[in-house]
Amino acid sequence: MFLSVFDIFKIGIGPSSSHTMGPMTGAVRFMDALRELVNASVEDPNLVPLKPARIEVTLHGSLAFTGKGHATDRAVILGLTGLLPDTLDPDDAERLENEVRQSRRISVDGMDDLDFDPATDLVFDYGPALPGHANGLVFKALDAGGALVMTETFYSIGGGFVVTHAELSDSLKGGSPDLQAVKEEQGYPYPFGSAKEMLRMGKESGLRIAEMKRANEIAHSGSEKLSERLDTLCQAMNGCIDRGLQMEGVLPGGLGVKRRARAIHQQLLAERGKNMVQPHAETDWLAVYAMAVNEENAAGGRVVTSPTNGAAGVVPAVMRYYRDHCVGANDEGVIVCLLTAAAIGGLIKHNASISGAEVGCQGEVGSASAMAAAGLCAALGGSNEQIENAAEIALEHHLGMTCDPAGGLVQVPCIERNALGAVKAVSAASLALRGDGSHFMPLDNCIETMRQTGLDMNHKYKETSLGGIAVNFPAC
């Protein structure tokens, strides 16, 4: 199994990888396929030219229940116009959305303009979810008479990944759950699909996890731009933290949640060098880095899925903590942290899930904490066995965590939850480094436990905002 570091860590926009980035990408894919179908019908003299006139989109399951709070409607609108999460300017999103809402038209390259009124053509279906996944959306292109020209069902399976119904069916038959991301074993020197295999390959090769991950990346896309692309990810993560530490005000969505990262950061800066600072204040640095990211995410800013938007603060916070606070930290250690975290994230996604709508927040912040713990342990010189132990400790102590965002917004409890996920990650790495790597519960078993727990979890606690904190917060 091979899942690239650039699939686990993707630059995009907030507030949600599964509810914003995935639907936006699905809309782009639908329009590309529609354009190809229309052009083929025009060029073939044996076919009647297809003339789509209108687009309809229906959101199902979690996308319907929490889609408005997660800006899924905006994501679909922007995606239909051809915009992708990694290139969209977040500051321009509202203007572009309003243009479509006012004109009720979609302008696309290579086709005539299409009617699309979000008020009537973008439907939130609050009935049962589609059978394939909790995050489902159906696109339809209709002609002027209302006849169906083309339809496609997509599932947003977490972390910005989106698959068609056919692709998902292939995965259930033993194929790939994402044909663009998960590759077959052939051609990769270390195609570990489990932590057990990862440790075995590391022992046989004498390589650390990050070294094996790097070798797989080079086999996948070559070494020429690998370092540059890894640096770009690190810069995007740090840039998000820096922006979050400077911003003030109230987050959008109606809950009235105030940004706190800047004020906390200012307090921490003022306390530096003072003798009366409590030793546990170091954890506040971790927390503020994570909160800065997730406040940016909640505001629809540019973030890096790590492995999702809802958990985007944990890995960047721990990496920043390592670089700015740990003894002996260096740039190579940052890259080791990133590569190792990606390896663990790939295992979790391959063997369980990183989707809150599928397994609850244990799959998002829990996975992120495991990734960050492994990455920090590696950067601090841990053995492969200690790294696997660190990931297991962090994941084990997020098991059963629900996804129940208040108001369907990625704010409460998500922002603070990232802060605590980062703190747990550092504690897990530290505990693992104090041992020799041997421990009772293997990481593979912990990942399987998370998968089973997610299957058993009531749907109210899987990103529907129908239970938990989402229905037990102040009304005023």
C-alpha cells in the first residue's frame, strides 16, 4: 500500500476537508466529465449533440445535516465554476459565491452557460444517508426540457478525498478507495500496509520510517522536487499558524465564538523570561499554535489537511513546538516529523478511517494526534518501535471520541480539541521515548479498535450535529 505524503497533507481551504474540499473537488470532477461527454457528442456525427441547460445537486447524510455550517453549499458553487481548494483565494470566495447566487448561472470553459439557482437547485436532503458513505452528493445535468443528460454520485470520504460510486464499489471488491491516491504495491520499495509490516521492513532494511517513506515518495514521483514540495507544506503550515496568531474578532457562523489565539500568544510572549511562570505553560504554546490553525480553518482560511481540516491544527502545532522549543531541533528533524506523520496517517486511512462522519472525531483528532506523536518521536531520535508506540498511545486515548460540532460549525469543541490533541501527542511521544518500544497493544490492533468503535457509534455522534455537545450548548 502506498499513500503519498501529499495526499495526507493537502493545501486547501476551511472549514472542512470532507464537507468543503471534497464536495468542491467532486463538483469540478463532475463538470470536467460533463464537458468531455458534451464535446464527444458534438464531435461524433453518429450522435445527437448533448445540450445541458441546468445543474442540480443534492446533499445527503452528514453533508446535509451539517453542510450549511461547513460551507458545503459554497464549496459546491465554487467547484461548479471550476475552482479547486488548493488554488482558490479564500479572500475571494464570498464574492464569487455571491456572483453565482445573484446571476443564477454557472459559467464554465468549453460549454454554454448553465442555469443553477442555489436556492432551488442545491438541495439538502435530511432523509437517510446514501448507502455508500455518510457524506454523499448527487450531481445532475438536465437539458432545457428537463431530461437527464448526465448524473454522478460522489462520496467525500475524509481528508479531502472524493470518489465516485463506481470507485467506492471497486474498493469494496478489493480495489482502490481512491484511484488517484492509493497505489498498488508494485514499484514501491517499502509498501507497508500495516504497522507490523512497517516495523518488519524497517528491521530488514535498517532504515527509519521516514527514510522508507522518502524512498517510496521518490519511487512514486522522483526526487527532483520532493524537498521543494515538502518545504512548501511546512511553509503553508507555519504560515497558517502565523496568520492565526495575528487575527482577532468573532468567527463566522452565528455562535459568536471569539478568536483567542492572538491574546494567548501575546500573554505567552509577555511571560517569557519571568521567574514566576509555571512549568506547564509550555503546553500553552502547543495549544495556541493548534488554536491559531483551527481558528483560521473555522474562518474559511487556507490550511493544510492534517489529515483533515477539522484536525488541521495538531500536526502543525507539534512540528512548530519541536522547531521552536525542543533542544537540538533542526530543519531535517521537521521533515522527518512530516514524513513519519504521513506514514502513520496512511496506515490509519488504509485500515480504518480519517472521516468524522464515518467514525467520529477519533478518526480526525485521534488520527492527527497519533501522527504528530509518531512524528515528534522520530524527530527526537526515537527508534521505529518507539515511534509505533507513540502513535498507539496517542490514538488509544482518543478512542470513542465523538464528532458533535455545535451548530454544525468546526468551532466548538473542535478548536480546543485540536489543542488537547497536540498536548496528548507530545505526552505520548515523551512516554514512548522513556521506554524501549515494547508495549502491550500494537498500533494495528488499536487502529482496528477505532474502526470497530466507529462502526458501532450512533450516527448522532458522527458529524450530524444531532447529539452530544451539538444539542447541549447555551441557546443565548
